[in-house]
Amino acid sequence: MRLLQFAFLVALTSGLAAILIYITGLSSLYGSNRISDEDFEALLSLQSGFQKCVSANGLGLQAVSGKDYCHVTINFPSDTVPKWKDPNSGELEGLSFEFDLCEAVATWERVRNSTTILTKEFIDALPNGWEEYAWRRINKGIHLNRCQNKTLCLEKLSLVLPETPPYFPRQFGRCAVIGNSGDLLKTRFGKEIDSYDVVIRENGAPIQNYTEYVGKKSTFRLLNRGSAKALDKVVELDETRKEALLVKTTIHDIMSKMIREIPIKNPVYLMLGASFGSAAKGTGLKALEFALSICDSVDMYGFTVDPGYKEWTRYFSESRKGHTPLHGRAYYQMMECLGVSLSLSLSIGTSNHYQACGMSLVGKHLISYAVCLVKLIKIHSPMRANPNRVLKWVPSRSTIKAARVASEKLLRMVGAGSADPLSACSLIKNRDKRKPASIPSLRKAAIDHQKYVKGATLYPLERSLGHGQLCTVQAG
């Protein structure tokens, strides 16, 4: 009898502990961050849909619930053989990775409304921008050639800074970001890649001799520190010499070589960018970030390793140390299963010349209306080679939108929950009276976006000031 009573007390205690943990978890969501029942349901719906999406599209990956409704863990199949070792600890890369869905949906939405190119306007708008921010940007690292003449260094930095953003959100339609995975050699994606409006490549990845696999078109190339130091070799990769080069680091010795030693005709810009989150790093993620800030949709090639993974390889050389291919693969799967954008349009044409998501015949004209879910991010690889591959269980736009509102509240982001893009501004400065940047034939989507943000330029603030943005608005 006493044994049964003891067992009953243990069970009761365990049950109360579980309830306490549950209530504690809810209090962290509801209490200090003040989210509503609707917000809570949105996060629950997002996590549930996300888990189904990974299971249906992840080629063996599985997502399981984490410590709350923001966190998930993506697990690789147990028979996956990791090869990458941490250079410090010597430990093999793991098979489980934790991600924060709330941080992802909240940050990406702001990236898509931002410019990710460093401009003089941005630095001028920062408090003590030239004295502090610009000075830090060109003096990173203690073993590098430090800039001794501050005035000269600032002048050098000015030479590669446009006054205002050279590219706008929604400026381009379909964009392809090309990674360097050896998996590219398994499928001839070349013609498919060349069909995109914009193609973004990384570092010193060659085109010649690989066109049937990686295409020949190249609009932008994102460079890390090592590639920027070899700028003379990088510019030779593009025969047209029109490829815009985006440098994601700013060091004094690199600036000297870039501006003084190599007379190049290619446009050169510095990547501003806001970190996608603590789990995101590397040139590939920065290339995707840039693409999200200027494109309607982004397709990824050469970024992943499919089941049967043995070791990360490059399509053009030996693999480089420092890559964590399994971690990246899991992160890209998260991007694919969260990336949905809503496309709205209204057009009038003839039934012979127009196709849209919905149509109505009015007199002699066909009124075409589109309220279509457009996949924002899509992974292509040897096992995902069908360009018309249908993604299953992707959370709806309404789910993403509601979860984004809840996530902003949880993260205590500036302007959380507001539909006004200017509410996210941590810093606001009136724009100097100057002629707007001239871009011929700007797409209607980009023009509509300019109206949406009321003509302001929004800059990410690199995870500072409550995840806000710096906004420059029309004077007066």
C-alpha cells in the first residue's frame, strides 16, 4: 500500500513539474514579451507547418520541436558520415543543429525591405559615423597593415562608396545564387542558370570550362577577404568586365590594392548587410542576403550536399578547410521551408497574350488578377533537378506574416507588430536634397516598393539597437 502511495506521489510530483515547466515556458512568451493568444497560435502553426515541410522536402532531414515555439532542431539521418573537423577541438561536425524560426522570419522580412550596399548616406546618417564606424571598418585585425593616416583612409573609403544605394528592393525578378559545391558537376544546370534575370556568384569560382554545369552569365560576385586581395585575378573571371563586385570586408591593405594598384572597370561596392542570425555565416549566406534584398525570388544552386554525403568538395578545386557543409545544408533547408512571398498584380490584356493566376473576361478584354504564392527560396541539386519541383507543406503567407508579427514582439524589435515599414527605424535622418539615383526601366515591383516605404531608404543596423533599421527619408 505504501508503495502505491509513494508511486502516486511520484507521478503527481512529475505531473506538477511538467505543468510548472509548461507554465514557465508560456510566461516567457506571454509575460515579459506580451504576446497575445493569436501570436502564440501563429508561432505554434509556423513550427508545426515547418516540421511537415522539412519532413516532406528535406531528403531525410527531420525537424523536431525545441525548447519553445521559436526553436527547432534539424537532425540528419543517423547513417550520415560527417567529415569536417573543428580545427580547435578536433571534433567531427554534429548531425543535429538548432535554429530560431522567430529570428529568421523577423530578420528576413526586414532584409527584403533594406538596401545591403554600404553608402556614404548610411555612414553620414550614423552618429559620429565617419569618426567611428568608417574608421573601424578599415582597421579590422591586429596583424594587418593598419591605416596610419586617418584622413587618407577615409578618402580611400569614399572612393568606393556611392552616395545613395545603387540597387533597390524588388529591382530584379528571378535571381540565382551559385555556390561552389562539387555536386554541381553531377547535373548540367548551365542553360537553366543562364535563364535567370540575375546570377550571383562567389569569390574566385570560375565560369570558363564549366559553363554546361554552372552557366556563363554573371551579374554580381560577392568576395571575401582572400578573394578581395586577389582582385586582379577575380576580374579576369568575367569576360564582359561588367560583373559588379561586392566586397564583404573592408581592411586598409585590401582598400589600397583595390583602389591604387589595380585599375579595374568593374563596379565595386562594399557589402553592408545584417547578420541572418547566430547560425548564419560565410560568403554564401551573405550572397543570399544580398539576393533577398534585391530580388523577388531566389534560387540556390551548388550550396548543398545530398544524402550519401561523404565529404564537401568544390566543383573547380580541392575543398577548402573551414566549411561546415552539414550545418549549412540544414540552414538552407530552413530557408526553403520558410520562404514564401505574396505577389499581387492587376493587368489588362488580351486572352492571347496574357497569363496570370486568375482571369475574368470583361467585354473584349481579359482582366487578369494575380494573388499568387510565389516561392521565395528554392534549393536545386542533383536530387532536386526538376525546375518545376513542387514544395510540399510550405507554411502559407498568412502564417508567415502572423508569425513574423509575434516574433518581432518576442525579440523586442523596434516597431514590433506594425505594418508600417518606417516603424522599424531605430535612426531616422532627413535625406539631403539631391537627385534620386537614376536606374533605367525600373520594374513596377520596385516602384511599388518605393511607394510602400514612402520613398525612404532602409538600411539594416547589423543586429544593433534592438534589431532596428536606419532610415533616410525625404527632407521636409
